[in-house]
Amino acid sequence: MDLGKRDPQGYYVIVAKAEAKELVGEGLIEEVGDCVVIRIKSKSRAQKLLRKLQSRGLLCT
């Protein structure tokens, strides 16, 4: 899975399961039903988090 483009405010957006909140060290987090929306400015940190969440099966589809 790829990060994709930034949102209009300049954040990379990752949608993950609610359990992923414990793994997120920084960034903006919004709860949306069973998932959380994580917004991160740094591309490298967003990529690392995305890989970590993907390997643990915590991404929402």
C-alpha cells in the first residue's frame, strides 16, 4: 500500500483500526466509527507507521 497524495492541509492520511491508536506516537488522530484517521506531516514517519500498521493487519479498507 502507498501513502498517496497529501490532503489540502498538507498531511498524509492513514485510516486504521481503533487498536492502532496505541502505536501512533504523533500526529492528529480522529475516531470515526471502528476506525481512526491519522494525519501526519512527515512523509518518512507516515511511511514507517504505514508499514508497521500493515504488518500487524491494522489498516481499515
